[in-house]
Amino acid sequence: MVCQACEKKLAKVACPEKWRETKGDKQGESSGRKVNENKLLTGAKRYQPYDKKCRTCKQKLHQDGLYCQGCAYVKGLCSMCGKQLLDVSKYKQSAS
């Protein structure tokens, strides 16, 4: 469950940019890219999309937000900002 304000954030796609050669490269010169480089070992501060955890159940989140989809549905909250969307006091839901 996501509120209308947070729907704009869902439209963004997390894709890496394509590696492009610079226009000024001459033949034989290195463009700064290493051959057979392991990006996991050499990358210092990379964006880690799955490091965030749900505030309730501590499950890893698959999108940017505060709550996982299950906890957001049970509580009636927006999963990204935590805003109350539904009054679930009269709903009959399972304990999990």
C-alpha cells in the first residue's frame, strides 16, 4: 500500500548507466577503465538497495520505504512514508 504522494517515487527505475567511451579518446590510450576488474572488491561506497529493513518485523525491503508490504497492509499504512491510509480497527486479520 502506497499513498498518492509516494506513487511518484515508484516510477523510478534503478538501472545503472551504460558505460560510454569519451569522445576525446585516442587509439592506444587508456580511458580509465580497468580490464577484468571486480567491482564488488574495488567499489568503495556503492548504493545498497536491500540494506533497509522493516521497522516492525526487521525483514529486508525490496523498495525504498519504512515498512514491508505485509506489515503495511496489516496496519493500514503507506509502506514508504508510514502515513495512515486505512482504519483497520474493524478488519478481521490474522495475527501474523
